[in-house]
Amino acid sequence: MTGSPIINAILFTLLGLVAFLVALAVAARAAGFDARKAILEERNVAAAIVVAAVTLGVAWIVASTMH
């Protein structure tokens, strides 16, 4: 993109974070339940595992597309 590797790293980091947050927000809306309430208030371990798996999956997809 640019001639400076530092600027490229910063740009790709910001782009990756934005893509990750957008995808995570879409996944949270599509979940069909309030993940924060299920994990924090109801202490639902299964919901925490599902949210962690979705988070890791989205992170891997974003990382592989950015690479």
C-alpha cells in the first residue's frame, strides 16, 4: 500500500480490527440470545464456549484474509 512497512502494519491492523468488530457484532445479533446476560448473570458455560468459538473463528478468518 505505502512505501513504509510501519504504516502498512498500522493500516492493516486497524483494518483487521474493524473487520473483526463488525463481524463479531453481526454474529452477536444473529445469535438469538443475549450472550452477555447468559454468560455473566446466568453463568452459562455452554454460552461462553459458543461465544469463544465464534470469536476465534472470526479472528482466524480475518487474519487469513489479511495475510
